[in-house]
Amino acid sequence: MKTTYSWQQKKYPPPNRNLLKGLLSEIIELSGLNEVSDGQSMSFSFVDIATISRINSDFVGHQGVTDVISFDYRSTDSYGDTAADIIICVEKAAEEARRRKTSSFADELVLYVVHGALHIAGEDDLEESKRKNMRKEEKRIIGKLKEKFRFDDIFGDGKTCL
């Protein structure tokens, strides 16, 4: 599956393009989306708080900021070759990394991308039993990704603001 991404926020420096493309492709592979949507593309948008809050309100019907929103278009003909859009809030990742003190900015961004991809792959986290399975899958995928990538090399440390 082809991947595209956009860095639609100005507060943090853009990621390492080549490493990010590799990471996104690997996430699609590990989440099983290559087999489901062969020939289609998946779009990843890294946005600010204002943008994700607007999308959350306009398209999801929820108020306020969230970490990631996934849109799966595979069952419609409306979006052509686009299988899905995953929108990730970069500022939320930075806030959560600071708050938790157990993960880095880059780790948090990767978690959001994986979480969004798993939603597209059919995972759900609304019920406790399904949430446990989704968390298990997140850990499995992130463990595999850490064997190939240093997340800070892709996204930086999140401490440098433009």
C-alpha cells in the first residue's frame, strides 16, 4: 500500500522524511493492512490542536482535542484510491509525553500512528475486553518497530519548537 504524509503544523520541526516513510510502511504491514487494501493509499496527517479539534467536532461530533482520528474509506467509492486517513495531533503527543514522563515525544507519536492504523484494521477500544486486545497489539507492533527504528531519529525529541 502506498503511503503519503503531511506535516501540517508549524510548532515542531518536520520529521526525517525517508525514515518516516519506512516507519509508516512497516506499520501498515504489521497491522495487516497491506493484504486488505492492496493498490490503495493511506494518508497520515500530523496536525496541531486547533486542526484536530475542528476535525473532531465537524466529523466525529466530539468537542475538544484528541490524540488521533482514523477515517476508513475502504467500504465506499467516494475517495478513489485512498483507503484511509489517519490524523495525528503532534502537540497532544508532546503534552502527553511531558505529563507521563514514561514515554518520549517520538514514542507517543508512534503510538498514535499505530493506534490509528489498528482502528483501520478493525481493532476497537470502546469495550474493556477489546481495549485489552488493542493495547496488546499496540505493544506487539511497537516492539517490532523498535527492532528497526529509533523513533527519536524520525521525530526528534519534541523539545525543539519553531
